[in-house]
Amino acid sequence: MTTASFLVLVAAGAGWLYHRLDGNITTFGADGVSRDRPAPNTGGSNVLVIGSDSRSGNNSDLGGGEGDVGRSDTAFLLHIYGDRKHALAVSVPRDALVDIPPCRLPDGSWTQPRSNVMFNAAFTVGETADGNPACTQNTVEKLTGLRVDHTVVVDFNGFAKMTEAVGGVPVCVPQDLYQGDLNPNLGHRGKRIFTKGQQTVEGRKALDYVRLRHGIGDGSDIGRIKRQQAFVSGLIRKIKEQGVNPTTLLPLATAATESLTVDPELGSAQKLLSFAMGLKDIDLHNTAFVTVPWRYQGARVAIVHPAADNLWAALRADRTLDGKDAAGEDGPKKKSGKPASQEPVSGAGIDVTVLNGTHSTGLGARVADTLRAAGFAVTATTTAPSQDHTTTRIAYGPGQEERARTTARLFPGAELHEGSAPGITVTVGSSYTETPAPGGTASAPPADDKVPTEVADDARTADDDACAKLSYG
């Protein structure tokens, strides 16, 4: 599972683990990596983290699909900024429709490119038990225009053992959940597997929690991604609370590397350590988890443009989501020491009118709430004359440009327009991210009002506020 893989890069961070861990690490062949790649990164670096739900080996008892073909369960691209103090993890839904470039088969031949297919299909190319990490890497590079510096794959068994190694992770479940919620093909409700309320989960139960799609939220993969993003935050927090020492680190690193598959450049404990030490100054509070801007397209997920293009362009330039430089050690320093995406937005003294330019009922009201929470004064909320806006538009009157740019920090990818009318008006487009504030988890709402626009709304409607906080970070 990708939620645990983030910890792998830190888990090998001690020299005394070299010999013990070297024999655990498996590498995939570099001969499957495309020769037509983006240019090397000049600012930050990118790590592709893939969660495999292969049922081969020790994974066979952990449930899920059938057969020995390795499948990609979830994936995210971790961008490590040039200052080596901040990071952004961008989740790509497995149901997202993408173009898959030519990929190498086990017999050495290459496939033909495919268009408009599900993202997780890339990992199954060749139908081997280990999956095809190189093909997924090729696909991500084509999708983003970003060069992937390293790729890490972790399987079900590794995830379960890592949660056991830290003594479990606290979560909170908004209602009782049953076997039928985990496996809707069961045909009946089955036994209760989770009781409503706060609890600590590890091993198989932790795996079940992050894999759940039904009976919690809207049943979508997007909602599950949000839960997984919160879970990895809880896992990192648990490790920090226990302290990084031999007692806690050895079982965690052993569990992680036993189920790792990495690119050749990370194929030893020493190489893994060298890379991990470059991440030692990244704090959880300086790590944002977002989802690539998306909308529903029937039963699948479409990536929203130009919002996604703006995101990839920002990362290529090593810039934060609000367009500020993330300077490295040799670059200009920020007074706060943080990239602007981590600094709070203050709307004190700024009046804003909100227009809902989409077909998503209630989106304008939610945007207004977000603005008020940041200190803005919302003077009116209404429906725009047209509901076909894709990109959020911020119109401002004479002398209001600075205030408009402050407002735009809550709307990555928004367009600014100066007009003659006084004040600031935000017309929300379908590419708007539901939690766009700095450091938050973001995902674009569906454009169709027949499907939920809050894909993880169970946390927001739970009776217990503490439960909501634990469930979604």
C-alpha cells in the first residue's frame, strides 16, 4: 500500500542496518524504462510510490482479487522540494483515464501505446506476479512531464507488517462496518469487522481499513485515497512519538524492506540510506497530500485540465501550489523558512463575492465557508450566469490586485482578471480543489451534480468531531 511506502524512505536511515537489510531488497530492471523521458530535474526530485495488491507469496492470505498478476492498488508521486524541508505527495486515482506509452513485455518486446485507459492498467502490462513498475513509471512521466528519479513498490504484506512494527495506528470509524463493505461481491453483510468509534489498527485490520471503499464515505476510490493520505500521516506521527531508535527502527525497516521492490539506484541499504538522509529534515507539518485535479467521467475518473497541467508545471519549476519558489540551500531564503504553500492565508479586511460557476449543488456555499475560515468577509454567495466554468476566475476592481492575489492563494490554477467593477468576485470552476488551503488534501469536485461533490463527506458528518479529525487528518 502506498500509505506505508512513504515511511520506507526513512526506515532504512541507520548504518547499522546495512547488512541485515541488503538481502531483503528486490529491484526491477531498468531495461523497461522508456528512452523517451523528460529532462532531468533541476530543482527538486520525484519519487513514484506504488502500492501493489499482488496475491503472490505471503500476500495470498490478505484478501482482495484473485490470481498471481501484480496489480497497482494506489499510487502517488512524491515531490521533494529543493530546500529538502518540504514535500508534496500527489495521488493519482487508479481509475483515472490516462495514456499509457509503449512498455516492455517479459519477452523483451514492446507494446503499442494505448489511450484513455485506466491508470492501474500500466502495472499489469505483461501480467506477471511482480507487476510492471517501469511501465507505471513511464506512464507517470508521460502524464506529468516530470522525470521520476526513483520508484518504490510495497505490497500488502509489507504494509501489514509495518503497522504491526509500530504497534498500530489510531483511527476513528464513523459507523459499524461489515465484511460486505470490504467485499461487496460477498452477497451478504457478513460479520462486523469494525465498530464505530476510535480504535488502534494494525496488521490485517489496518490493511482492511485503508482498502475499504463501501460503507464509508461515498464508496469511491477518491474517498479511499483521502483516508489513506490521513493514515500515512498518523503512521508517521506514531513513529515520531515513539522516537527513532534501534528498538523501533529495526522492526520497521525489516518489515518494510522485506516487501520492497525498487529501481536499481535504490537497490541496497546503503543507497536507500543515502537517499533517506536527504529527507531527514522534512517534517510532517511541511508535507502536503493532494489528489491530481479530477472529475467523474461515467464510472471512471477524468483528469481535469488545465488545473492538472498547472500542477505539473509548478512541480517542474520546483514551485509551490501558489506559485512561489521553493528555494534550495543556495537560493534566496524566505523569512519564514517555509514555502508559501505552507504559510497560512489571511483574508482579514478582504470582501469577496462568491459565484458558483458549476453544476455542483452547494459548491458555492462550501467555498464561502473556506474563505470565512481564512478570515475573508463573504458579502454574497449565488449562482453564476453560466455553470460551465472549468477554471476558477477571480475578478477584481481598481486597486484590488494585491488582495485578489491573496484570494487566489486558496484557488490553485485560478485566473485573475482586472475589471472596472469594485471589489473581488470569485467564480468557482469545476477544477476547484475541495481543500485548496495550504497544506491541505485536495481533490477536484465532480462536474455532475448527480454524484457527491464531497467524496469523503463521512468525516464531515460524523457525530464525533474527534472521530472526523482522526479519520481524515
